[in-house]
Amino acid sequence: MEHDASERKMRFLFQLRSRGVTDPRVLAAMERIDRGAFVRGQFADRAYDDMPLPIPCGQTISQPSVVGLMTQALETGPRDTVLEVGTGSGYQAAVLSGLVRRVYTVDRHRRLVTEAQALFDELGLTNITAQVADGSRGLPDQAPFDRILVTAAAEDPPGPLLAQLKIGGIMVVPVGQSDAVQTLIRVRRGENGFDYDELRQVRFVPLVEGLGQT
Ligand code: SAH
């Protein structure tokens, strides 16, 4: 059993590296968080495979290599305050919690927020706050943020999120139509405006305005 778990972890990390997750701090953060804790029910046995999986409320937990690449693209520092839009299972927030000072994560589905917060408490991840909110408006009470990570696809980087990014801050967001392949964009806010670069093609569930029914 012990042997299986460490072999599984080695395979998981190898897969991440072979798909471009090379930042040692990101790999260490992902080594510490067991993705198996965030996948329940009939898909639990696929938790260590590099694929997205269904979670409640018709949403998905992202593919581990995409979580790694997005985290890497965010270039976090240990004193950063980060906003994540799209808590989902809580896995991405948990990975971020090991790299930064404070993580705020919001989702439009109450059930997802409640379940993720329970997991954070159970795992002792005390620097994450999960909240029900429409993340397309950001989180004005806690703004501005050093880093913003959006884990649902928007047609354009939402204006309120750009406004809540500190100067020197970075936002990573998948942009494009929800039923098509989207482009992962990195936005850097400088003294005089925003710089955009395109990172890779991705596929995310859509960013939907307003709160969910559950
Ligand atoms: N980061 C998650 C996966 C996110 S799936 C993980 O690690 O598991 C995308 C999530 O974005 C879904 O849970 C969906 O409910 C949420 N979402 C979509 N539109 C939103 C909005 N406007 N505000 C907040 N959350 C939103």
C-alpha cells in the first residue's frame, strides 16, 4: 500500500514534468497536495491521471498538468495575495495555498464552496478563504490582488478583474467561446497599462455571470 502510494506520486510528478511543469516550487506544491482528496465517487480511481474529471454541479476539476502550467504562469511569490475565480473542487486553490500568503477563491455554486472549504479545514490549509460570489465582478472587498487566476473561460478578460489587479500584478485567464478551444492568456499590469501574451490552447467550462441555483 505504502509502496503503491509513493509509486503513484512519482508517476504523477513525472507526468507533470513531461507536460512542461518544470518550476520546482510548483512541483513541490503539487507533490504536497493529494488530488485524490478532491475527486470523489465513481471517478476517484482516475484522480492521478492527467485528465479533467467531473465534479458536482456539472463542473470539472482541471487536468493536473493544466493546473501546474497555470500556476507556473502566475509567477507567484511567497507574500502574494491571490484571487482564484472558480473554486470547483478546491484543488487549484490548495496548490496555490502552498506558494503564497493568502488565497481567496470564489465560485457561483454554494455547494462547491461549502465542500471545498470543508476540505481546506480538514487539510489544515488555513490561508484559503472560499466564498460564494460572481467572480466575473472580482472580490472588491479584498482587492487589489497581486495575482488573479481565472479557471473558467471568459470571452474577454473581465474588466472588474483587470481593475482589481495591482500594478506589477499578473492575471492568467482562458479566453474564448465556451464551446470552442480557448487560449490561455497572461496579462501583466504595468505602470502604463496591460501587456498580454498567449500561452497555449486550453478547454475550460464557461465563466457564467450571476450565482448558481445550488
Ligand atoms: N479550479 C477548479 C476547477 C474550476 S471549474 C478546481 O481546481 O477544481 C470552473 C468553476 O468556475 C466551476 O466550479 C464554476 O461553477 C465556476 N464559475 C463559473 N462562472 C463563475 C463565476 N462567474 N463566478 C464564480 N465562479 C464561476
